[in-house]
Amino acid sequence: MTREFQVQGVRVSELARRYGTPLFVYDGTALRDRFHGLRDRLHPAMEIFYSLKANPNISICALLHSFGARAEVSSLVELTTALRAGVPPQQVIFLGPGKSRQELAACLDTGIYAVVCESIPEVALVDELARERGVKAPVALRVNPRFAVKRSGLAMGGRPRQFGIDEEELFGRTDLVKRFPDVDLMGVQVYMGTRILHEAVIVENTTRILDLAERLSDALNLELRMVDVGGGLGVSYFDGESDLDAQVLTDGLNPVIEDFTARHPGTRLIMELGRYLTAEAGTYVMGVRYTKTSMGERFAVADGGTHHHMAAVGIGSFVKRNFPMAVLNRLDEPATEEWNVTGPLCTPGDTIGKKVPLPPVRPGDLIGVHRSGAYGPTASPGLFLSHGYPAEVLVHEGRCHLVRERDRPDDLLKRQRLYDPTAQDNTTHER
Ligand SMILES: *Cc1c(COP(=O)(O)O)cnc(C)c1O
């Protein structure tokens, strides 16, 4: 019998039969191992917050929370997701450069641990909302630091950005604490960039962020009850990349954390991780509909594509690099051919894999994109050509759970209205 990709003993052909394709499959054991691989080595004072942006599925959030993760959210729905997943408000922080009044009000009304403010006008709005409610709003300041991260996939600090408040500016704002009496300025947050694959860079960032937080708290006379050192821990996707070594990373980080906690024993330390926690645990499974050749190249036209997995087109690079891919139902067959793996969209950009080494592909095969648990459908143009959202299945402790239903045509059409040419202006204004 041919060897098949399995998740905790459940064969991929069985998953495809039960749930259809395209499909995202998450392995709960892989999620747990990933979380604990870091948690069990990391200094206990450093708390791990899960960045829902990477994968906002409520069951993924709940499962990570059951292992000990807290939540970092950036929209009203992400906040609601985290709370419904069972994360207590005191384990939730909210950040993002353009929070609405409604979102900020929800932060105060639900009693989350901290609102991470990214501009002075935002602090002023929080101050106003807190006064209306007769509460003191816990606010951490996101700093856009002077220094930039080296060797990250996407740098955030050290240049003009919509994120955070420039370090130079903040040091001049010594009146902040007095100016906003209903705001409890309690911490500092810095996020340096994403997809970092060098342990030493993360250690250096953390050291500099903790140092910046200390200097800032002295200069502004703010109590340092929390420092959020960001994260940006990457996973390897492409040839030539290698994964972070959790042991090497924590061997470097822990003394820095220990040093800081010795001086600030009451300060809560936070690391925000999205991709690192979820990427490896997810596989995107597509069914092959047709195979053909064009001008000498082979094409496998699949039922899934870049509308669910934009990242696979190639992130942070102009050259197409392929995610790890395989014909999941015939794992033991050698990759003797090169295949372009494409989807149903009417654009040449809908190419999930270019010249991927695969065994001979046949219609009905299941092609998988590994390491796809982060920045999948929610970071992709899912409405392009109206195919909508795929199904998502979590396999945990040997059981399969449908954690997201596939969009049906009615789901995609129900918010559109066919105009009536004879009707008066009956626009319902939405806010
Ligand atoms: C996107 C983002 C994260 C999560 O990033 P990953 O690279 O997925 O870990 C964390 N913090 C902030 C501020 C972000 O913008």
C-alpha cells in the first residue's frame, strides 16, 4: 500500500473524503509541541501571548490557551474571539495603529490587561473614554525605536512607520502622565519585525527593548508594570532556511530576562508570537482537478489556490520560492518530475508552486502545502472570484473537529442586494 500523509493516524484521503477539499488541517499535537518546546525552556517570567492575526480560528486560540498561551488581538472580532475562546481579560492585550472608538471602548468595558497605544491622539481618546466610564485605562505605549532589526523578513522599527510613537518624540513628552489623568500609563511595547530566523538577533532585540523600556520609564516617570518585547520569531519555509533552535534561543534570552527581573521583580514580561506557534501545525490540502502541459511545462490545476494561501506565492521576495509541498496520498513515490501547481483563479498569479519536484501527478491526487498554519486564508484575497473560505479541521487527541465550515454560495451572496429600478431611494445607512 502507498504511504499517505496522516495527522495523528487519520489519513489525508479520509479527511478529504469527509470534509472535501480545499481544506486546512491542523495538528493539535504539533501545536502543543511547538508551544511547549519554547515554554518549557523560556524563563518563567516571560509570558507567551498568541497573536491571533496569524490564525484567528477560535479553536486554535482555545487550544493554545489550554497549553498556557495568552492573547494579543488587533480588532474587535479578534478580541471577541479570544474572550469566547476562554482567555481571561487580564490575559489579553489589544494593539494596532488604527483602533476605532468602538474597539477602544470594548477594551475598557471588557477589562483587558492593556491597550497598546500607537499615537498620542489615541492616548487622548482612551483618556476621554476612561473619563466617561469613571475608570482608569491601562495603557502601554508602543515605541517606534531608533534602532532597526537586522536580518528580519519585514522590519518595523527604525524608519518612518504608522506603528508606535517615535522614540525621540516620546523622550520629549515628559508631561504625558500628567496630561492624561484617566490613563494609567503602565508599560511599553516594541515590535521589531517578523520572520526572524537568527537566535542572536532576537536576543539582541530583546536586550535593547528592555533597556529602552527602562530609560523611558525613568524619563517619563511611568511605572513599568509590563514590557512587551514583541517577538517576530520566524519559521523556515524555503530552501536554505533553517528553523530557530529553541534551546539556543532561550540560552541567550534567559540571562537577559533574569537580569531585568532582578531589577524589576513586579514587571510582567510579554512576548507576542503568531507564526512561530501555528505555521508548522497546518497543512493546506488541495485536490488536483486537471493535469496538462503547456509549452513543455507540466501543470496540476487544483481546487485550491492563492485565494487561501497568498503567502505561498512568495513572501518578501521577488523570486518565486516554493513552500514545502508534496503529493500527500503517495508520499513514498520519488519526485521525478517538475510541476507548476495552480488554482482556479483566472490570473497567472494563482500559482501556488512553480516547478515543484513531485512524482507524476494525476487528477484526484491530494497536493499538500506544509507549514501553512499561519497567514493562510485570512491573509489572502479569499473573495477573489468568489470562492470564499475553505473548511478547517483540527485533529486533536486522535479526533477530528470541523472548526470552520466552508463558505457556501449563500454565505458569499447574502450581503449583496439586487437593486430595484422602480423603488424610491431606500438606502439603509450603515455605520
Ligand atoms: C503581526 C504582529 C505579530 C505577530 O507576528 P508573527 O511574525 O506572526 O509572530 C505580533 N505583534 C505585532 C505588533 C504584529 O504586528
